[in-house]
Amino acid sequence: MFHVKQSSLTPRAPLTPSGFQDLTGVADDTLERLEVYVDLLRRWGERINLVGRASLNDPWRRHVLDSAQLHPLLPDDGKAVLDLGSGAGLPGLVLAIMGAPRVQLVESNGRKCAFLSRVMRETGAGAGVHDCRVEDLAPFPAGVVTARALAPLPRLLGLAWPFVREGGLCLFLKGRKADKELTESAKIWKMDVSRSISLSDPSGVILKVENLSRRHD
């Protein structure tokens, strides 16, 4: 597990692979696998819509660091890490490349699933890919549910609930609307929430949601 050097995160030029390694302390072999991922992200992004093209001017900050910052927050309970709406594998596939166990990626777009499978073959990342909608996936106990840029928080919590109702938690990467979404969610859900500033974008936050339950159950 790495520890990000907070003092190094100042506004700046695009983050380089070596800069990412300096910030996180990841091992050389992990960095090499992440470099393979970024290369595939660029090449496949020319053919299918994986991420915003402008974000590829700084992929190591916008995508890799953004996802990697969740790694120290993952519980060590042996349960699956379930990534909802994985898309380009953010954050779930990055976490799997970094060694998170039992990562399950859920993505309903077949071409994006093909991308995820290709990355897994070339990096050796241990993960499962589910080519389906989250609503169609049979529930199983997950230690943590992750998501980035998938849906507003009230809907995200509804999607995560079948998988975390037995004690799991949620880690969601959110933007400027986080406070509004939390207010709306509180009308439907009871939960304990802690938040931290995103290391990749000071306008973003990480929401850690625990003890989730419906208000009217």
C-alpha cells in the first residue's frame, strides 16, 4: 500500500509516470503495468469513446492518480471490490492492476468490456468483467463498492445497496455537486459519511459511505 505525498500535489504540468511513482511509491513492476494501461487507453480511445479526449493530455493525474487514491482506503476483509459502470476501468481496473484482490468490473457496453479484457490480458490484472447492467447482476456480498462519474449519489446508493447491505462500504469519486447530492440522499438513506479532498482535483471529493440503510425499511 502506498502513501501519497500531499505536499507534492501543487498545480502543475501534466503528471508523468515517474512523478506518479514519486507521489505514490508504487513498485516498478506496478508502474510498468500502469504504463501498459495508459498506452492502451490512448490507442483504444482513438476508436471508441473511453474518456474525454482532453483528459488524455494528463492521464496520469486525471485517471490513474484519481483512481489510485482509493487504494489505501480499501478494506482488508477478503470480500470483492465491485466497480459499478467501469467504462475505461476507472477506478476498478487501476485498483486491480495495483493488486486489489477480487475486483469485479460491471460494464454494459460490449466494446468497453473488450477493452477491459484486453488490458487484463496485457497487464495480468486479476479481475472479473460482467457485461451487463448493474441492475441485472445477481447480488453478492462486497467489501467495497466503487464508482466514478456513473450517476447522482441517490441512484448510486440504490445500485450499491444490494451488495453492501451485509456490512460493506462505498467509495465514490464525486465533484462539485457532492453536497447537493448528499442532501438529496439523506431523504432516502441513512448512512455514515466521511469525505476527503481528491488528490487529483481539489474541486473533487472522495465519499466514504458506511452503515447504509433505507430510511423506510
